Amino acid sequence: MKHKKKQEKTKLSDFENHKVEKINSLEGYPEIKGIDLENDITLNDFIKQLGSNGFQATNIGKAIEVTKAMIREKATIFLSFTSNQISCGNREIIKHLVKHKLVHVIATTAGGIEEDIIKCFKPFVIGEFDVPGKVLFDKGINRTGNIFVPSDRYLYFEKFMNEFLEECYQKQLKTKKVLSVKEIMHDLGLKINDKNSYLYWAAKNDIPVFCPALTDGSFGDMLYFFKYRRPDFLIDITQDIRDIVNIALNSEKTGCIILGGGVAKHHVLNANIYREGCEYLVLINTGEEYDGSDSGARVEESIAWGKVKHNALQVKVHCDASIAFPLIIAGALKSKKDDKVQSDDSKSKNKSEKSK
């Protein structure tokens, strides 16, 4: 016991005699500061102050800067999202980006297609996360998180799709050409003819929409039944991989904004392998890498595959995209407008000075 005490005393003595020769106090580094609520605060002020808040709020601030850089540098912007982004209110933000040509390529899942169409007929509604599944099933109500989708929505979708797929089939017979998914998405946007639809604006603005897993979801169900009626109906997915890769190859710079994971995420990043990676990347998801999934992979893994350049401006925001995406886009677009106003004011001032 005495020997043990002597050892402890020696350790304490060593610690007391230890001198730290140099401490890096990180002078000049950005300070952690919270939102200033002492004064009136605008939404723009709130978004700007998020960056100094720490944790994922700081990553949202970084994502705003990366998004601004994509736009400023005129990169070809790939927007990828899973179907839940159309289930929730992010559909309206995506529609705005497509309408105003702020993104140039879209990749999504089958649900991201069908739900955009369904919402043109009837809305989804806010429900609860914890309602027993059997209660909803018995009432014919489907649930996506805390969003309720009554089954009658799919009756509208089925009626619409039966007519649309027949038109695609007749086009195949007339042209003697199998349509690609991208071509079908273009025709679908024109067919729905609804200004609330991102597919409508994609068709109007000639923005390609890729859906590498079109046979999933309710869209796949429609294809299943239609194939019985028209056994020779085909869809050419090989043209789509050629088209998306060629867009990446022919772009001077590329940026990717990716909401969620899955096949839509990989489809976009895989296309960028052909050009040795994108220059800008914003990932928003809650996935983790520990199970080896591509959905949860961090940016460093994508760099290892050559999907993202090692010196790219990039950030992963670990957050529900229904929170992060609106803040990022609002911050990036508001700053873009402010920069334009400042630029216009500067030009006016220079002209005024020259005239004097």
C-alpha cells in the first residue's frame, strides 16, 4: 500500500513540474456566437448568424457559402433528392429552383415523380408520427413520417397514368423508338401542365429529370399493370446513363446538392466520376457511415471513389433536410440578391462620378 501511494505521489509530482512551453490560443479564429435576440432581427440576419452558432448550424452556414459559390461560378448544378422531399414542403423550394433555372440536372426516385403528380390533384396533410399503423390502414390512410396521404390520391394518379402511358406507347409505335426515362419525364411534365409541379417547369425549361429506379413505388405498379395490356411497351434506361454522364463530362464545373441518399444520390455522384469529381458538394442527410451504406457515406469516402475532387468546396450537414434545405436556399438566394443590389449600386455610383 505504501509503495502504491509513493507511485501516485511521483505521478502527481511529475504533473506539477510539467511546464507547457507553448499553447496555441487560436487568436483570430471565428468566435462562437449565438443568435442576437436583443435587437429586432430579420430572417436574413437569423440565417447569417447561424454560421457562428456551432455544430450543424455552422455546417448550414458553410452549405450556404458552397451553394453561393456554385451559382457564382456558373457550375452545372445537379440536384438529387429522395421522395420524402416531395412529400414535405421542400417540393415548393425545388419547384422554385427549377422554374428559375437555378439547377440544371435532377435525379430522384420514383416516389419523387409520382408524388409531384399526385399533389397536382390533391394535397398531402399534416398528421402525427405515432398513430398506430392498423388504425390508419383500416381508414385507408398512408403515412410518411407525420404526413398523411389518403389512398384516394392514388386513384387520381392511376387514372392519369393509364392515359399517359398509353400516349407513351402510341409514341413508341409511331416513332419506332423506345423512349428513355428522361424523355418520359419531359412528356409527363408537359402532360400535367400544372405550375405547382417541378416536373412541369423542368419540361418547360428543358431541364433533364433522371429516375434510375422508375419501377419502384406506385409508378412501378402502373408499369406492372400496363405491361400486361401492352406487352411490347419498353423504356430505355441505357440512354439515361449516357445522357447524365455526358452532361457531367461536358461541364466546365459541376456542383451537387444532394438531399437524402439512396440510388438518386449515387446516380449523380457516379456520373461525376467520369470527370474525376465535382468541384462543389452539399450533402444533407441524417445517415451515418458505420453500416457501409452509400447513403450515410461522408464526403471523404466520395473523394476516395473519385466522385468529388479532393480540393472541392464541400460540406455534409447532418440534419433533417426539411429544416436545413429551406435555410440553405433562402440564405444563398437572399445573399445573391443582396450582392446584385450592391453591384448595381456600385455601377450607378461609378457612372455618377464619371458624369461629374
